[in-house]
Amino acid sequence: MTTPGMMVQDILNQPDKWHFTGAKQLYAGIDLGTYKAIAIVIDETGKPRAARIHRAEVVRSGLIVDYAGAQAIVHEMMEEMRAVSPLPIEKGATSYPPKTEYANMDATRYILEAAGLEVLSVLDEPSAANRILKLQSGAIVDVGGGTTGIAVIEDNKIVFTADEATGGVHLSLVLAGNSKISYEAAEKIKIDPRNHRKILPIVRPVIEKMASIVETVLQRFSHLKAVCLVGGTCELEGFTEIVGNILQLDVFRPEFPQFITPLGIALSCLETN
């Protein structure tokens, strides 16, 4: 069975695979992260039609710190997809980490508007992710580059959110220090699946610390049984198992977890529209 995440992976940054035939309306979901930005275009049925990922350093600790840089990146991604689309791409949505809406909602909205998008929705990242996951009960832990968003869901409603200052950047920093290489070199090593088994013993203590932080946040919810991991950092082989051992809960992750939140962002356009 082909999942939406698999479809995004297949078309990511490959214009020759971007197909818009049969679409009647297009919507864009924009996810601005600490070290990358992801844009996914879907049609009126929710099918991914185009996707771009762009290296970005415009967010720090969940907050946009380079407004002009973010604006330029989103504009570039949108123009690349518009250049091959027979339909206009004029509507979109974006998101923010939990507890940062006071600083991010207006900024992210203005960034999309500057790229020629009518903003239909600005929502928190766990809510976006659950549009794909559809959890009735449990917790979503979104492990990003700079922060980790946590949401507890009861009866299909998010009843608690938190945002913790820990993420993939800390794994890269430890790897860089251990190997005496630059941060950029460590990041390239970390994201290459061929290196995962080799680097796991080095970054394992960091993952355990991240899991302990999540455990502290979730300990007030004694009824929790399942935790879903999303975000690019948890694609590291062995990450899920380490977190599960610390939390002593059923911890799982979907296929291609880094695409869950941006896909959910894009799908929020359909509900709003």
C-alpha cells in the first residue's frame, strides 16, 4: 500500500515526478524547521502533487530569527513548483511549535503571504501531525531540529501541549565533538542512513536524555499507553527503541516521519477551505 509519506518521498525535489493532471485545486503546506524547510502541495483530495525540501537556518529554539531568509526560501520553493504547475498555487497553511504562537503566528502568516499565498490556516505542529495520524488517545512527540513538541490526546482532542528545547541539533553537536569535525560535516553523517549503526553508540546518551525529558513531561498522564514519534530526527535507526526503553510505553513511528507534520499542515487547508 502506498502511503502519503511514500508519495512525498518519491516526488521530493524531483520536478519530473510532479504531476498535476486531474487536479482541480492546489494547496501548499509549509513547515519551517530549525535546519530545513519543507513545502508540500496537495490537490483537493489530499493527494501530494509536488514537494520541496530546502536547507534553512532561519529558526532557533522554535522561533523565527531570520525573517528575510525564511521569506526568501519559501518564495523560492513556491516559485519552483509554480513554474511547472498548470494550475495556480495560491492557498496555503503553516504551523508553529506548541507554546510559541505569541511569537510565530503573525510572522509565519506574513512569510506565506509574501510568497503569494492566501493563508487558510496557522496551527500548532501536533494538531497538524494528528490530521495524518488520527490518534484517538495517546501522545505525539515531534522531534525537530531545535525543539521537541509534545501533545497528549484524549478522545481525539489535544488536551496538553509542551515544547522542550531539545532536538536533532544536540545529536549533531555531540557527534561533531566526538569526531572532531565541523557541525555541518556531522549533520551530513547523521542524516545518511548508512551511518546510523556506527553513530548510534555516540549519540545514544543524548537520545536517552531527550527521552527522559519527554518522560518528565508525560509523567502526569499515568493512563498513557502509546506514544507516536514524528519529525526528521527520529528517522535515526535505533531512536524509537531507545525512547521506548526509557518511557516503558508502546512507542512507534510512521513511515517517513519527517513528512507527517507538513502533510498535516497542507491537509488543514481542505478543512478550512
